[in-house]
Amino acid sequence: MKRTASCVFLEKPSWGEVFSDTINTGIYLLEPSVLEHIPTDRSFDFSKNLFPLLLDAHAPLYGHIAEGYWKDVGDLSEYRLAHADILDQRVKLPLSGDKQKKKNALLYISPRCDLSKKVTWTGTNIVGDGCQIADQVKLSNCVLGHHVKIRAGTELNGCVIWDDVTIGSGARIHEAVIGARCDISDEAQIGEGAIIGDDCVIGHGAAVHSNVKIWPNKRVEDGAVLSTSLIWGEVWSRRLFGAYGITGLCNREITPELATRIGAAYGAFIGEGSYVITSRDAHMASRMIKRAIISGLLSTGVKVGDLRTSPIPVVRYEIGQEGEVGGVHVRQSPNDPNLVDIKLLDHTGVDLSSGQERAIEQLFLREDFKRTSPDRVGEIITPPRAQEYYRAGFLKSIQSNTFQDAKMKIVIDYAFSSASLILPDILDASVSKS
């Protein structure tokens, strides 16, 4: 804060520092000589640097208190609220279209629209050129761009819809912004504050939760539930599991936030108080995702035995040895180094059945997992002798003279695999035993 005898200039004060209801809107008129005070070799802010400098120099600095409406549309929620202010006539703007008064509504209808007489209107609505709205549609305080098509039985409340959008029958959209050329399918549901970018497809019966943002050119599959913003991947699927477990681009499709939800869904499936084993390969990204999964498991009251870096055969063998009811292994995909695989295992150490996968998917998509109380949060332990158990079990399953009789030399390229932690001991013990 800089002071002169007659002026105080305070930029972005906290609530305790506020002394006026007048704000700096960032609209400036400058004499050319003012530019001489601005250095060219570093960042220099008008309000934080230039204006205090001018005040210290006793240069003339004037403000104008303007009457009327002003809003800082600095984020997407303010963008939608600016439309609401226009509809509420807090700001006076000339609105195009034929002004019509209905029983509970005020409409501005542009030419060439095909509007059913069975549309229910409330509040103030703006309808762009060439729009088509079918029977039993309910519209309240909405702004529709040009050539918007809305099928029968749809409900829109407080929405901003851009040009060339198609909205299917029975869809429900509440206080959302839909970008141009989007296709919102039948029975889709889009929550408050959601933002759908241009050229997106929202599938039949799909649900987009409140405040979720979807970047342009994305697709949400039929029946899928999207509760986090879709930025990097092209498609959000209703299926969580694929042929190799849960697979996706690391830190783009498979993020730490998503991994935490996966852990919570798996923990809810196996139940509070259960015990699971977790492990990973040597890749740092796998460690990040595994730790996020562990957080989700702990939040549902599951005890976690963390084998850290360990090959997946060791995990499979360990399950059931000390009461474990399942396991998790995270690895860099052998098919693509940019992908990460999450393998969920059952109480026998094998991959989950399709029925078990569907049950976990439902918990994950509905976010129907109960968080435990703080005093029942799970603990993390390091299982003792897991590799020893595996080594002993492996040696029991082979003939003692196998390697000696073969009389061969073995050369192994571990390629940074976690197998290097267990296989040398097995080979040494095999030769010694024979």
C-alpha cells in the first residue's frame, strides 16, 4: 500500500483491509510519457508497480467512478452468471429477436424457429435463429445459440447453449455451458456448473457431474458416469476394466485422483477390515499410481501390505498366505511405455472374474464407496518374508537336478525388471540344491 497526502492505492486487499466499495477495473488511459517509467527487461505490473511509482513521484493520477454494470468474467462460472445477469435485466443490453410474453416467461425468439406449442417456458429465455424445440420440453432462463435442436421431454435450467447443438429426448441439463456442435444424447444428465467444450459427444444415459469440465472433441460413452474433468483422453468409457486390467495413459487418463477412487472402490468391494497386498514394477510412475491406490484402500478401512517393488508372481503367490483377500499390482504396460496397467487380484491371486469387475465398476462409477471413520482408517505394513515364501515354493515345484543335468549357461537381461530381485536367488539355490 502506498500513501500520499491525498491518495491511498490498495490492490486486491483482504477483507480486513477493505475500506471502499470502489474497485480498479483495469481500464486505463495513459499519457505517452508514462511508458518511460516501464522497464523493458523485467515484468512490471500496472497496479503493483507503476501506480505506486507515480504516486511516489507526485505525478498526477486520476480515477473515474463509472456508473452502470461491470463484471469481471475471469472464469467459466462468471461467464454463465453474466448471462444470468442479462436475463435478469441487471444489465441493459439490446436483445435480438421477437419479444414475446408468456404466462410465466419472457421470450426473445429469432426468425425461422420451429417451436412446439407444448414447450413449457419459465423466466427469461433467448432463442437463436433456426432453433427446433419439440413437445414437452421445459426451458427456464436459458440462452440458445443458432440452429439448436432439442428433442421431446428435455429439461434445461439456467443453461448457455452454443450454436448447432443437438440435445436428445429426456436429457436433463442444469446450469451448464454446452459448446458448439455438441451432441447430447437421449437421457443424458449434466450437472450444475459443468462445461462441455466444442464438438463433444455425450452418450445415451451418460451422466456428467457438477463442475466437471470436458475439453473439446471428447466423447463420453453410453451410460458412463464422469465425475472428474476430461482433459487428455479422447473417450470416457463406461467400462473401467479392459483385457489387461485397468489401462490408460499415465498421468493423463490414469491420474493419481483416478487411482485413489479405484482404490476406494476396490476397498469397498472387499470390505472394511480386509487385508490386501500391493506391489509395483520399478518405474517411478507406477510408484505414484500405487501410492494413490493405497490411499483409497486405507480410506475404506482396508489394511495394506506393501511389497513395494516386486514381480507380480510374488504377489500372486503371497495372497492367502497370511489372510490376504486380494492384491493390486501396478506396472508400466509391456505393450506401450506410455500406458500404465493396474491389475486387481482376487483371494486366490488370479485376475478378477468378469462378475467381480462389473461389481467394482458399479461402485466406481456411482462413487458408492463408504469412507471409514478416522479411528478405523487402514494401516500399512511390510509383509515379512514374502520373497522367501515364493522362493521356497518355486524350488519345491521343480526337480532338484534340472539345472545340473542341463549343463547350460544362462544369460539373462533383466531390462530393469523387478524379477532381478528374486530370480538370481532362485537360480543360485537351484544350482546349489542340485
